[in-house]
Amino acid sequence: MPKYVFVTGGVVSSLGKGIVAASIGLLLKSRGFNVAHQKLDPYLNIDPGTMNPKEHGEVYVTEDGAETDLDLGYYERFTGVQTSRNSSFSAGRIYDIILKKERKGGEYFGKTVQVVPHVVNEIQNAIRSVANENTDVVIVEIGGTVGDIESFPFLEALRLFRQKEGYKNVYFIHVSLVPYLRKADEIKTKPTQHSVARLREIGIIPNMLVCRSEKFLDRDIREKLGMFCNVDTDSVLESPDVKNTIYECPIEFANQNIDTQILEHFGLKYPEKQIDEWIEYIENITKTEKEVTVALVGKYTQVPDAYKSINESLIYAATSLKTKVIIKTISAETLETNGKGDLEKARQILKNADGILVPGGFGDRGIEGKITAVKYAREEKIPFFGICLGMQMAVIEFARSALGYEDACSREVNKNTTHPVIALMNSQMEVVDKGGTMRLGAYPCKLNKNSLAHKLYGEENIHERHRHRYEFNNEYREEFIKNGLILSGLSPDEQLVEIIELKDHPHFIGVQFHPEFKSRPVKPHPLFTGFIEASINTKEKKND
């Protein structure tokens, strides 16, 4: 029977519950335990797939095609363990399950459907669904903040879950803010005391506090927190702002014996930690020998988490090459004048970029700016990497420049274009609902053996995660090939174009999928490594 660790948050959001949960997963895995992660979110959307990145940041896609919270990206990057659609449940998804059961009739034996017991029981079913026969420990993060009206059913479900599973099989960690008032030069414990009091009103007494504070918490402060929150002093831990990277957090927690305390509570025997590879990665971040600048030309540049996985993947790749990457985020609209691409603007704004990356996205805002960024990269021989929509922009730019189709575009952007080189997938023609209906999850791809993609991957058959509705229009395939575009990756049935490249260019590649979802700190994705390496070479040639 698996053990369960629940991570809740108090006082304010954005305290790093996901990092705490991911760090615990890494440390327990390093001791030989099989872990599974889950995120429970109180919002009523069934998933974040239809949310604007301004609302929820990046949408992370799992191998089996679930659109999920970006915290699942942290879980996978820290532990290397794949998540699934059972790793993410929102209140909306829980209610959707319940209402479908109610409509079928018979599921609830004609009784009134209520929050207690029906909603909390369904939440508990969701928690149990993430474990398999090999799972030792399940780590569940609860979104939101204790005291939010939306969170009550989830917390009530956790209280009953401990009652059913037994005290020794469940461990509660509460992540809370311990603010420092500069004028008074004092650390204040009262917000955390109140937050824990709200938990205790529900019937949950945390086993551990993880305190976010910009100041060191001395023994007196931790004793005070322990006394008023009914937690052992040694179980009051710090979560400081780390010096270089969030990937230092597991080491900080390991030094405070977070994993040891959890395992001792569960009564599990444990070997020594094996995290040498992780420590080496952190050390390499500070041992960079070079610096390279990558321009990320996107639509949601004002949202820090909109391109989280891409930013992280660039860092992993650069670190593996002992290089520091400067990510210059550029709004695609700044490369436009009156809604049209402005190449002169692009030359000025992108002139210091050693590589240009155009990420995925939806809608028509900034499209011409992205196409202009592609044009600049192609003409100036700057390494280019297009992801999903970024690949489609490269196809459109090539159609306009090399094929002479001035109005070439995507049907998503211009339904009246006479040259829809990017068109709606056949499987999407009859789709009405927008949520969860795209081409989602991992699909196979076969690589051309003489391509850059094959050289980077080092293998012929790959699997990558997708999230899109539109694709390369096969009606134009032969024209593109004749004019120098390389279709280097195709679906096994050769019906879908997955990767495109350019001849006579130092590094120009676009992919229909999202490689950033499979890149890891200790195992960077080969497409990102190849892009960074090409960008380094470009910079060195500039400086010669």
C-alpha cells in the first residue's frame, strides 16, 4: 500500500509548493523509492487547456495527452518520472465526473448528490488513481491557499483520507510565508500561525512546516512556530531564496533532512541518497566558460511562466555545454509596423541575437512579427529553432519568399488566403468543443537519415508530445521540396510533416511538436543542445 505526502499552502500563493513537492520526489527517488506526483487544483475549469497563459502560465502536456498545470513539468524535470492524466485533477474535472454519474442514474442510488460525501469521495478516488502496484510514495500538491472558499472540499477530502488510510500512512506538509518587516527589522510568525489555525479548524494538523522567508529563521523563531502550530521544532524547515537556480532546492531540503523525517514517519527503511548527478548539474551552472544570447520571439512575453519549459530547456542545454544562455524575450508585435512585418525593425532588435527561437501559441496577434523573425534568421544565417506554431511560421515565410506566394498563411490566421500552406488537420474538421480536442500527447515520428534532426537525435524513430490543431498542408509538399525545404521528420504513415529544415543554412529547424516537455536538467533534449551549440558557433564566427 503506498504512502501519501500532501503539500498545502498558506498565507499567499506562489510560495513554491510545486518545487517543494518536486524536491521531495527527487530525494525519495534518490533513496530507491518509486514515487508518483499529483496536482489538485480548486478551479472549475476541467483543465488549463483553454486558459490564456496570462491566467495560468504554460500548459504542460503529458505523454498520454493531458493538458495540465505547469507544476507537472517540475515533477517530471526533477524526478524523471512521467506524469499522466491521473496526475492532474481540478474541481471542474471532479464535478464533471460526478455530474456524468448522476445523469446516468443509479450511481448514487437516487440520493441527493452533495459535497460531503460525494465530492470528497470522488477527490479521494482521484488521489488513489495516480498510484500503481509499484508506487511506494504518492506526493500530492494542493493548489491555492488554505482559507480559499474553493479549497474546502479538497481539504475535507484530505482529512477523511488520513482517517481512512491511517495516521502513519499519511504525511502533511504546509508551505507558508514568514514575512520579514524591514522597518521593524522583525520576522513575523503570525500569518503562518493563522494559516495553520485554519487547517486545524478543518481537522488537519501538519506534520511539517516549510517556511518561505527572505531572512534566516533562527532556533527561537522555529521554536515559536513549532509551539503555536503544534509541530516539532525540527520539523519547521526553511525554504530560502536560493542563490543560482531553483535546482538547488532539493539540496537545501536534504540538508534539513526533509526526506529522512518523512520516511521515519512512514516507518520505511532507507539507504543513503544518491544525488551526485544532480549536484554535478548545479555545480556546472556556476562553471560556465561562454555566454550566448538567444532571442525568444513570442506572443506572451509579459507572462514569466508562459514559456517556462522552453526557458528551462535552453538553460539545461547551455549548462551541458558549459555555457550561460541569456534569453532575450521579444514581443513579436515589436517587429511589426501597422500590423505588417518590418524587417528593418527586426534587424535592429535581433542584431545581437546568436540564435532565434519562435515558440508555440494560438491566434493571430504577432503573427507577422514572428514571420519576420524567421525571415531575418533565414537571410542572415542565424540559427533558428521553431516549435509548433514556430515551425508553421517558418513554412509560411518560405512559401512567401521562395515560392512567391505573397498571401501564404495559415487557415487559423487568414481563412481567405489563396495559399493555405498550414491547414486544419482532417481529424479536427468536425470538432466543436475547444477543450482537450487538439492533437495531444506523444506520437511517433520517423527521421530522414541524412537530416540534421537525425544527426541530433542519433536515432531514426522518436516519440514527441504534441498540442496543435493545424498542420503542414500536404498539397504543397512537392513544391516545397523542389525549392529546397527538407521534410526531415514524418509520421510513420508519412501523412503528417513533423520536422522541416533548410538546405544551405548553418542551423534551421522547425518541429510540429513540443520537445521542451521532454527535456531534463541532467538530460537536455538534443534539439535544444544542437540549437545552443549552433548559436555558440555563430557567436564565435562573429567575433573572429
